[in-house]
Amino acid sequence: MSSLQQREAAGGPQRELAVGASAHRRSKAQLLRALWISKSGRAGLILVSLVVLGALVSVAGLSPHNPQAQSTSQVLKGPSLNHLLGTDQFGRDIFSLILEAMGVSLEIACIATLIAGVLGTLGGIAAGYLGGFASTVILRAADVIFAIPAILLALAIVAALGPGIMNSALAIGIGYIPIFVRVVRAPVLSLRSADFVGAARVLGFSRSRVLLHHILPNVYGVVAVQVSLALAWGILAEASLSFLGLGPPPPTASLGEMVYSATSLSGIAWWTLAGPSAAIVLAVLGFNLLGDGFRDATDPRTRRS
């Protein structure tokens, strides 16, 4: 074989890798553009931005009032210019409390999603790419976790470890791992036979490099959808745990605890229940709409239309 033919033969796999990387960059730019074009994605971005902005305002100490400041002269005051969402039974400003509680909910949801996303994505990639015994072990473990209702699993873990931000995040994250495993494994099964993956093997790349640099970047679309949905479920699960008294202990503000405290007051002070309930609905709706936007952006039929 001449030197020219050898160079052409060696250049084939490299061209396949270049094509795969170029397609990945184009698809990423198209995904962001399609997300903004999607009505659901745009609405989700706006709502999520408002939620995150409110949490950052509380973290920066820019809330209208001190969330934990009590005033006996301001007990159960209705909405006004001074207290936009009224005050609770301790005279605390509900709007400021919601901002602080939203920051706590986002912190727990983000940590839980990070746990579920990293472990579930790696597990799904390994199950789809390796196959055989490794796939069987990973899928059976995911089935065992998935067989237990997520909220009951979270309740059991928090009851065993004790209430707290990290324990709540761990309990919520473990319950969502099987979802990531299942949704990531499906596209990996088709990607492992792609030309650019075969080219990476021909060039002698290690298995870890193939998985992390060639498989993982091409499943970010489905991962992005699940991350958004996991954040929504994390906020709802944290509120449920706090409602049942297993969330972060006082004085840490919690939307679920605020709803629980307001259930006995809603008849005489409706605003104590309306405020935190609306915050939970808007946060969950925002992340769900964002997930719908990511799903539309990653659907080839939607992108073509």
C-alpha cells in the first residue's frame, strides 16, 4: 500500500470523528434556538428566571423585609403595599418568607438533580454501551428502586437519616436515578453503532474516552429534558416532605411547612395559604414547561416544522 493510500485509510476514522463533533456543535446551537422558538420553552424560561431571580434576591439579602422578623402588631395582616402578600400568624412578611423558602427549595432540588443526573446518566451510558452483565445489573438495580414510590422512598430515607437539606436532597435524588438510567440508555444503544463511535475505536481511544467524549455529548438533549423535569419534581417532593414535617428544621423557611401552617388559618387569612401555594405551582409549572421546550427542541419533527 502506498503512503498516500495509508494516509487516506488513517484519515477515514478522523474524518468520521470530525463529522460527529461538527454535528454535535450544530445540534447544540439549534437546540438553544429551538428552545426559545418553542412557546413552552419560552414560557418556561421566563418563569424559571423569575423563580431563580427571587431566590437570588433573598440570598443577597435584598428582600423587602427580614424573613424571620416577627411583629405582634402585624399579625395576620392582609396584602398591602408594605406587605405584598400579607403577614402570617407571627407577623412575618409572607413575600420575603417565600423568597427565602424558594432559595431553600431550589438548593435541595439542584443537589438532588445533580445526584440523580450524574449517577443515572453514567449508569444509563454504561448499560447501553457495555451491555451484557453490566447492563443487567444496572437495569435490575434501577427496577428495584423504581418499584418503590419515589415519595415513600424519600420519606423512608429522611426518617432514617433525619431532616436536613442534604438528607432531603439525597432522599429525593435517589428516587429519580432510575428515570435517568432508562431515558439515557435508549439513545446510547443506537449511538454505540454510529460511524464516529466506530472510528474512535479504530483510532485506539480508550473506552472511558469514547463514553465521555463521544457518547455523552450526544445525549445531552434527553438529559436536559430530564434535568428540567427532575428539578420540578424535586421542588414538589421537598414541599411534600416539609408538609409532613420531614423537611429542613426551623428556622429554615420551607414552602411545604408554610402551606401546612396555613391550612388551619386559611379560613380567616386566605393569603397565608395562597402565597406559598402559588409559589410552588409557578416553580413546578416553569420547570415542566422548560422540560416541554427541551423535548420539542430535541424532536426532529418539531425542529423541521
